[in-house]
Amino acid sequence: MKQCPSCQKELPPSAQGFCPHCGGQVAVQSTVRPSLTQTVSRPKTPADVQAAITLDRSGSSHAFAVGIPLIVTMILQMLLAKLRNLIVTLQSHSDLDYGEKMITLVAGGTADQVIREVKKIQYEGGGDPEESHLDAIENLLNTVPWKLDSRNRGAILAFMTDDTKPARSGKSASQIGRAIRDRGILLYVVCQHTRTLQELCDSAQGLMFEITNEPKAEDLQQIASQLAASVVATVASGSTVPMAAPMGR
């Protein structure tokens, strides 16, 4: 009997790289012994994925300054190992009411570019607890040149602390969430749980992951593994709704 190293549950014989219970990564044993000159490669999901990431760079995110780059790095590395092609946009946002505009750090670039840039972000500013999260997500929805069809999929990943202010467009969290869902874009939210952010996620039929003030290595690994596993499984299945709800939701 083989067990998942993350959740310790028994793995079915059909498990291929990820645990079906928690989404954690599982080593795959090959029945073929490679020669010294043979290169072993795993088949990748035959789809191109655009991932648009927005990070709350306000002072309220300072407590997560170590955890956020680690999660982003883990997620992108896992996706690179499983997807045929990955194009990434990175945006940071804060509080528009205090003149802190959204900044595009990488536009349609590589995972390596994003990993380098996310480590440089300084978490400061924000005049009050609520930030411009809805505006940031709506900006990605409207400005990223999404190419969406059976071979090209899109996903928004949002890292947010505290609650959100109303969107300047006048749209509610539910309306923005439905617009994401109607476009066939996957939504993954790593945040402090609030009612409005839950409405956004539910309306988009997305997945929400809880972020903590004192992230542990195993918690970061679990979030990254589950999120990456969901993206890969969803894209491979052709679904427009993220699969595999995270544990503890």
C-alpha cells in the first residue's frame, strides 16, 4: 500500500503524480529502468495556459512577504513541469484611493521572469485596511489579451489581504465573478477570508485558499500543490470550472 506523503491517505493504483484526496504531489515510479544515456520525460498536458497573477503589495501584506513569493514560485514550477506552455502576467496592486496604482511587472512573460520580479516587491502603503482588490482583478480580466479556446486556457491567481473596497466600475463582486466565469477563465484566490471575497470566488466558481500570518513550509507546499494540481486537472479535462476543492474550505 502506497500512501500520500502529504495527507497520509492510501493512494489508488491510478494515481499519476498527484494525490486525488488532497492534490499533493506524489512521486511516480517507473517500471522501466532508464539507461545511462536515456532521458526520462513525462508527458505534458497538451494545452497552453495564460496565468495572470495579481499581488496585494500594501502594508497589510507585509506579514506574508516571505510566504507569497514561495507560493508563487512553487505554483509556477509545478505548472511548468506539467503544462506544454505557460505564459504569465504579473501585476501588483494596493489602494487606488491613495494614488497607489496597479503596476504591471511582467506582461505575457515567462515563469522565470515572474519568479524574479515577485521577490523584488516591497509591501508598503495602503491608507486603510480595505484595498482595491476588485479593481485589480477586473483590470486583469479586461487588459490581458486572453486567447481562450480548447487548446488555450486562462487562469487568474489573486493574492489578497484584508477586505476589498467596491470596484470603481460600479460592478459588484458577484458581477465580476460571473464575468470571469462567463469568459471561461479559472479563478484561484489566496486570501484572508471575507464575505465579499467569498462572493467573488463563488460567483466565478473558483477556489479559495486561506492565507495565514505565520505560514509554515508544509502549509505553503499544500497550497501550491493543490492549486497547481487543480489547474492541470482542469485544463486536461477541458472543464471551465476549477476542479478539486481544497481541504479545509
